Amino acid sequence: MSQDIDYLQEELIHELEKIVGPERVLTDQAEKDVQSIDVWWITRYWFFNREPFPQPFAIVFPECTEEVVRLVRWCNEHQVPYVPRGGGAGDSGGSWAIHGGLVIDLKRMDKILELNKKSLTVRVQSGIIQKHLEEYLNRHGYTMNHFPASFNTSALGGFISTNGTGVLSSKYGKVSDMVHQLEVVLPNGTIFKSLPVRLHSTGPDYSRLFFGAEGTLGIITEALCKIYPLPERRTFRSFILPSLSEGIEAGRKIMVNGLMPCLMRLYDEFDTRHILKNQFGLEQDGCVLMTGFDGLGKIVDAQMEVALDIMQQSGGKDIGEELGNTWWTNRYRSYYPPLDYICEPWMTAVTDTVAPYENIEKIYWEMKKAVEEGFQKWNAQFHAHFSHWYDWGTSFYPTFLIKNVPEDKKEALSIYHALIDACVMASIKNGGVINEHHGIGLRFGRLMKEIYGDNYNLALTIKNALDPDHLLNPGKLGLGD
Amino acid sequence: MGIQEIRETMKNCRFCFMCRHACPTFLATKLDSHTPRGYALLLSEIDEGLKEWSNECIARFYQCSQCGLCREDCEFHWKEDDLVRHAREEIVAIGREPQNVKGIAESVRRTGTPFGHRKNESIGNVFKNQQNPDVLYFAGCSTHQFHPEVVQSLTGLLNYSGLSWTMLEPEICCGMPLFDLGYPTFAHQQAESVAQLLADRNPRLLVTGCPHCYRAFQEKYPEWGVSLPSSIQVMHSTEFIDQLMRERKIELKSKLALSRVCYHDPCQLGRKMGIYDFPRSIIHQVTGHSPIEIFHNREKAECCGAGSALFFSDPGISTQVARVRWNRIQEENPQLIVTACQNCKTALQGVSSIDVLDISELIIQVLGGDQS
Ligand SMILES: Cc1cc2nc3c(=O)[nH]c(=O)nc-3n(C[C@H](O)[C@H](O)[C@H](O)COP(=O)(O)OP(=O)(O)OC[C@H]3O[C@@H](n4cnc5c(N)ncnc54)[C@H](O)[C@@H]3O)c2cc1C
């Protein structure tokens, strides 16, 4: 780097220090390196292949909305690209600073601002790690009921930005169902606060623009979230259904008959074999379906009774409470290495898909076939569970895996992209939507026009209107280079 | 020794985010390079020849308090604290450890303790270097240096108990900080010297109030192949006091009028050595109330920021970490904080607006002042 640029950078850093204080501006390589790798396979692959990472020139840690406003204005003034960052544990390279610039790390914005016990809400800054928020709520007798597997590590703002989903979503919904109001710093450096309730007809609820926007339209600084009293009871029950079709149908019946299970998890044959063997030492065909109800004891009991009837009529073999209880207690265990593939150099991705009931099973089989047959040469594996259920459809969470990644980098990357393409096509050609909750980022960004068709012009129009210079998280979500 | 011993941990932790919510240094700074994943990733970059040790990177490795909460929190208990320690060995091997850390090692070399020559504390009626006493009280370097009041309290209790006792003069470093900071060979040598001094005095009981020394004697010396005579039983002061109370060698005539005492679990004593109940039982007996539990307690207690000599080698980070713990403690609205580690006392005293006492000081308050 030339002396001049060094000098210029010094000046820029000095200005940033005036906004957030010198101790909250980092330029060191150690922090940049650690922030460069999220959960997207490509970032690990970059590491294994000794590729240089795209990195920001600095990382700043604001503590309040006002500081975010000043940072955004500063970026505009200097035409510096900037990337909001929560936990940095996304699956799609969403927080990669591909054009350099500035990373605005929000994790110091972690204050809980107000607990409302009457209307059951909590107002909170967006950088709080979800687990820390939940711990606070639990201590006051409440819960947010948002339990994604990255609960320990991702931030509320990250979940809003990817419109994440937790394991109790069949009752409590996605993050977009859990938030009443958002405060966002827009790319022009002004603050937008949505109306205090979201179920209104005073124009559209503009806060919706930011759920799933992955930091391309604004920086979320504060949210008013729904909370619930801790449940009096939470009960699980598991069944073995003869086949995946019968499992999906049994699950559908539970959802369309007005039951509100907090947990619905149906495992495909591959996962079922694995679970039954590990848990019970059983070698048995079929598909395990776990369900659960929570809330007031009487309501839980009544719902479970109906669920048992439905399961019996569907040919489900009742295997009792143990599996569900053990799963609930250990629900994050499989995300720790060595159980999680993340520690291995294997090629892997999740291509979660959501669709109406009439399409979902077909998509599953098509995707499985596309992976296992299309990439047989590399011994590609595919397995899935169906874990977020609605009264109109459900979603499945598939993982593909290739253990013998070709040594040639070009070949490896082309297989990866071909696999992603195959999964996306299997979904969209059969009436599904790929990506239920793991983010688009760079992983699927190039396919957004394929997924939306011309409809994506609206997204581009909104992006251009809000962020004409494309400084905010450029290149993500298929919104430009 | 060195990186090869922790490659498996490095491989498993370097891409895993799952324990970051727990790491006390991360909670204070919110830096990813202050998380177990961060340490593993940085070390693996160096191990694979992608990077060289930079000053910032070295600084990060010395800003971990080695509290072991990440290991406890992990479903598979990967030994991240060991990983950090091994990394420090590498750093020491190339002579790049931070100046403050170098200073600690040099001071032990020159004076026998990390802090240089000790202040002249007056401990009262102490019979130093006696042979074959019931008890040899090993105060620990940082207790001598920063908390003579704790030494006073423990020796007061010994006087009260009627047991014969002694202390080493000079008392030298047990080796534990050297080990933690990346000087294993030096730590072993130091351990040999201490073991010899202890064997010469041949006490029935070796009591220390310092959890680091306690861990050295109980766990590390055997691991390092340094043997104390088998006739010497080792106890932490909390166990010793509890035993004195059970044997009625200490009898409380009254109780302290305190109903809201918070007990902060020192990482070395609790998580690393499994002592949780003795201090709680003592507090109950002294005040008539069980201690108020801090939200994260026992094996999940967050570090106060003092661990691994951080309070001395990097007071800035140590204070930030201590503030996080103090915020937790404050939520319980206590009248008093009690702990069982002199370094926790240092760290918490630096940030809290209420008194912080070592458990021995609590007892001495009921027994009534100076027992010398
Ligand atoms: C082990 C593991 C398990 C996972 N399981 C789940 C799961 O069960 N359910 C689920 O939904 N996800 C899951 N994920 C994915 C991940 O946790 C989510 O994508 C999460 O939303 C990312 O949050 P983060 O705070 O880590 O965000 P980051 O990675 O920091 O950011 C993600 C995107 O959001 C943007 N962003 C972050 N914060 C803000 C903000 N305040 N304002 C505007 N934009 C912002 C970033 O720019 C980026 O584009 C898992 C991840 C891991 C590592």
C-alpha cells in the first residue's frame, strides 16, 4: 500500500474514532481474519485453499442508534461501502465485506430497553445474542420462544435480517411473526420507526421490508418483540409412520385441524434410521414424527388427545415421550463438532425449502434425486427433516454432503454451484420456494432472478430508491454486483 | 508440548460458534478474536503457515483468562483453555510474549515471586519454617502482595484453632502462573523447588487460600511428576475452615447480620477443582442464610477477569471483564460479595461499589477481629 493511501486511511480512521471512540474502531488483522469466516461452506473452502479473503479496512462497534446514523452518513459522505454484522454466523456469506469498506458490528448494541408485562413485549437493541435475550426473559418468567440452532451465537438483528426460524416455529412462527415494531437506520442516514403495532391498515406495514433483507436496505437498530409467559407445561410425543408420505399427511392433519403444536418434526428415512439406532438401538424402517404441545396444562392435554387420535388413524406407532424429551434437552448437540460437519473440509450446504402441501413431497424426492443421482460420481449424500409446519404447507431442511471434494479448485467450485442450482431448480420447478430461513447472501444471490423472474425488478427498484449508490451491503441478495 | 497436542481441539473449534455467548472476554469486548473459535482459527492460520504471529494476535492470546467456561459450556468439552495455553508456549518459544508477561517470568527468576520483593506485611505471631507442624499455610504470591488482610485472617484462624502451624520463609511461586503463561519447563522447575521446601517442613496438612496454588499442588504437580510426600494432605482454605467448624475447632458464638451475601465462584476453585459447597456452607453458618446465587454460578460462573494473571498482565481487559461480572452480581442487590480467591477479590474490588471479602475474612469478622 502506498504512503498516500496509508495516510488517507489514517484520516478516515481518525474520523471514525471521533464517532464511536478509538477503542471501538478496529483495524487489526486478527479480528478481520476471524470475522472473515461464517458458516457458508465457501468461506471455509477459501480458508482451506489459502485464498485471500475480502476484508474491510476497519470494523466499528457502535453502541446506540445515533452512532449508527453518524456512521451511515459518514459512509455516504466518503462513498465507503458498509456491511452490518450481527453474530457473523450466517450461512450465506451475508456479512462478507466483498467490496471492502467498513463493517458495522452491532454486537455492542445489546441493551434490553423495556419489558412490558401487560402487552407482553420486550424492546431491545438489535445486536443482542438471542440466548442472552432469552436468559433475561426467562429470569422474569417469560420467553420469546425463538429457538434456532444458532440461538447461542447469532444476534436478534441477524435473525430479523434473514427472517430466521426456530424449532418451535409451528406454533410461534418465524421471526417476522415475533416482532411488532422495528427501528431502522436507512441508507440516507435517517431513522425509520415503524408504527407501534403491525396489524394495522394505515398503509402497508413498512417494517416488513426489512425482514429477510439481509442488511441491504437498512440497519436494524431496535425491535419490539412479542414475548410469552413461560409455559406451564411442554410435552412431547413421538411416532413412527410407515413412510414419508404418510408422515407428511399425518402432520398436515394435525395442522389443518386447528391444533397448535409447538413442535413438529418429521425425519426422512435416512435420518430416522440414524435417530432410532442412536437413541433406542432399533433397526426399523419408516419415518419418525415428533410432536409437542405447550402452554396451560389443560389445553396441552386436550390437544395431545386429539393428536393421538390423528396419529392412530394415520398408522403412526406411538413410541412415547422419551425421544422428544431427549431431543429437546439435547437439541443443539448435533451442531457441535465433531457431530457437526463444519469441522471437516467436506462440501456441504442446507437448501431449506418451503411449499404448499400438494408440492412438498415431490420437491423432496426431486431434490434428493438431483443430488444423489446427479452427483453420484462424488458419492453425494442427501438427508432431511421437515421442521416448520403451517396449515397450508410445510418446509424441509435438507443437507447435502460430498466428502471427497475434488482437489482441483475450479472443479470443486463448479460442483458446488451445480449442486446449489440443482436443488434450487428442483424446488422452483415444482412450486416451492428455496430458502426457508438460512439466508440468500452470496450463496443464492445469483439465482434470485431465476427464482423471482421479472418480479425481482421491484426489489431492485426499492434498493435503488433507498440506496442509490449501492453502498449498503453491496452484492448481496442478488441486488447488483 | 506445543501445537501438535491440541490439533484436534483446533480442528473442532476453529469454525464452531456455539460457545461464544459464554466467553467472559467476548462478553466484555464483543470481539470475535476474543472467542474460542477466534483463538482456534488464529492458531490454525499460524499452524498452517498462512500467517505469522502478529502483535495483535499475540495480545489476544494473552487476553484469555483461561477460565475454562468455554470448555464447560461445550457439549464435547473441547479443551480450548489448553489450546490457548499451548499457543502461549509457541509464543514464548519465539520470545514474543508481551512485556508484562515477560516481566512476570523474570521476576520469578529473580525474586521467586511474580511481583518482585514482597511488601513487609506483619502477620503477627508467626512461627516460620517450623518442622512437622499440623498445618503449613501457603498463602500464595498475590495474596502476600495484594491482600495481607487475607493472610492475617487465615493466620488468625489458625491461631484460634489451636493447631500448630507454620509458613515458608521465603514463600516462592508454586509455578502455576508460569505454566498458564506459557513457561512449562520453568513451571516444573519451580514446582520442584516448592515441593522440596514443603517436604523439608513436613506438615500434616498443606493449606492454601489461593485456588491457583491449590490446583498446582492437587492436580498439576502429580501431572508434572513432581511429588509431595504422600503424608501431606492438601486442602483449600474453604475446605479447611469447613472442617474446623465441623470439628468444633472454630465455634461461632454469634452470626453476622447479613442476609444478602453473593458468593462468586472462582474459576480455578470451582470449575477446575470442583469446590462449590464448602464456601456456601461456611457463608450459611456465618450469616444464617444461604448465599444469594448469582445468575451464572457454580460450573457456569463467569470469570471475574483476574484469571491467568490477567489482572496483572493486562489490567485494562481484566477490568472490562470484571465489570461484566459485577453487573451480574449487582442484579442480585447484595450487601456483600464473598469469594475464595485473592485475585477475584482484586478484580471485583476494582469495579464494585460494595465490599468484597475473602471467605477467611468473613469468619474472622464473627470471631472478632485480630486473633494473633
Ligand atoms: C450452528 C448454526 C445453526 C443455525 N441454525 C439456524 C436455525 O435453526 N434457524 C435459523 O434461522 N438460522 C440458523 N442458522 C443461521 C444463522 O444463525 C442465521 O442466518 C442468523 O440469522 C444469522 O444471524 P447473525 O446475527 O449471525 O447474522 P450475520 O451473519 O452477522 O448476518 C446475516 C445477514 O444479516 C445482516 N445483518 C445482521 N445484523 C443486521 C442488522 N442489525 N441490520 C441489518 N442487517 C443485519 C448481515 O449483513 C448479513 O447479511 C444457523 C447457523 C449456525 C452457525
